[in-house]
Amino acid sequence: MNWDIIFGVSLESLFNATMIAYALAAIGLNVHFGYTGLLNFGQSAFLGVAAYGLAMTVATFGAPFWLGIVIGLAGAVVLALLLGIPTLRLRADYLAIVTIAAAEIVRLLFRSVSLSEWTGGSDGLQAFSDDFYSLNPYSSGLDIGIVTFDVRELWVMTVGWILVAVSLLVVFLAMRSPWGRVIKAIREDEDAVRSLGKNVVSYKMQSLILGGVLGSLGGFVFALSRAAVQPDTYGTEFTFYMYTIVILGGAARVFGPVVGSMIFWFLLAFVNALLPALISQGYIPTWLMDANQAGSVGYILVGLGLVLLLIFRPQGIFGDKKEVMLDGR
């Protein structure tokens, strides 16, 4: 077997744009779930709104790239307000049901035939990333043995890692401020916080906006790395992956989402590269599994590993049972 290819693909997944996009999305979700205790199952909507805000501004209306960034961020704030006003008085599973429904509404709006003149319908939009790549300072790619990135990937990764660093710094400072202490107190017992005269709904709204804006940065990275947006990309499974990443790395930990995203995508890339190689070399008989089934089996194996993690270490790698909404006995 060609182990260089297998490990090369796996190692690239530790740093590439997909991992960065999910890490940013999970950082925002960590603010919601890990620190505030909000069961938000609509995080993918924030990424979709930001990505489409950028894409529609540039590709549909011909406006400047930077205006698209501003509109995408503003769209995430507006979505947080629209989502938070009717839902933040709800708790636990009720909030989860409402937010997952809201995310599907957003996805279907982008997919709608009646809006396809502006959104591109199910085909999505392209031709909005030229101004971004025109700023690329790299003249050559990066080749380190079995790991290779071209100039476009290198530029997206550079911007993405800067956004990750800034997002982590914002979360670090926010959660060590008086505001952060109130947020974590709401997670533990919002009735006690309310009894102290704090406006719990207002703090939840602020948390929802902050986490949504941080998550929307992942939407920009995801869209720019592919130079395209497509509505079905931002389905419910996107949010489920984010929860997996947050719990894997450790909820309510600053670096948990980044570590969780790196581990998740490394394992997935490694398994998806290894299984077809084992089949082609005859180590796995075709009557048991063929190459077309390898991708699905890869998800099954990684999912099984995550289930075992939740059984034996539900707080994740760096997490603390006392700080997450999981069984802490």
C-alpha cells in the first residue's frame, strides 16, 4: 500500500480549510453550548447566511467583496436576533427543536425556486471569490514531503488560521470577564442568576450573537475555499458534526473545538484513505465491502469510536464533567 498517500491526505486534513471552517463553527457553538448551555441545533444556518451574504452581494449584485463580508456578518447578527427573540425563553429540548427547524427553513429558502434568481437555487452561486484570491501574496505552494498545498489553499489556510487565533482570543477574554462569569452561571442555574437581578434573556441573546458571528467566519472560509456556495452544504448534519467536534475536544474549553476538529478530520481522512487501499490490495474481500461502500463504513467506524469516547470519557479530551451538560456522575 502507498502509505505516503494515506498519511499525506490525513496530515493535510489537520490544517486544511475544511478543518478550519469546522473549527470556527465549533468555536461559536462552544460559546452557545459549552459556556451558556444553549442547545442550539441551528448553527449551520449562521454559516449559510454569512456565506450567501457574501456570495449574493458579489455574484448577484456585483458589489465589492468587502461589502459582502460586512453584509454576511450583519446577516448573522440579524439571524441571531430573529432566532433568539422567540426561542431564548425556551429550555433544553424545546430550544433544540425550534433551532433545528429554523436552520432547515433557512436552507430551504436558499434552495427555493422562487428565489433562485438571487440565490442560484439548488445549484448555488459561484464567481464571488476573485477579489479575495487577488490579494494572495503567495507565488508558490508549500511542499513538505508527503504534505502539499497549492497557492490558493495556502492563502485560505493563512487567513483561516488568523481567524481561528482571533476567535480563540475573543473567547478567552470574554469568558474570563464579568460577562463570561454570568454566562457560565446561566449554564449552571439560570433561575439563581435571575434572582440576582440579571436579565437572563439579554445575556443569552448576547451569547447567541457572539457565537453566531464567530461561527459565521467558518461560513466565509468554507465558501471561499470552494469558490462556491450550495444550500445543501448547510444541512443539519453540518451542525451535528460541530457538536461532535465540540464534545470530542472538550466543551467549555477554549482550545477544545480546534483540537476536536483536527482529530475528527484526521481520523475521518485516515479511515477513508485506508479502507480503499486495503480493498484494492485484497486485505478486505470484496464480498465483505467494496470501494463504493468504504466511505460509508468510514463514517460508521469513526462514529463508533466517538460513541465509545462518550461512554468512557463524556467530557471529551480536555473537558471537565462538571462543566458540560452531560452525565457528570
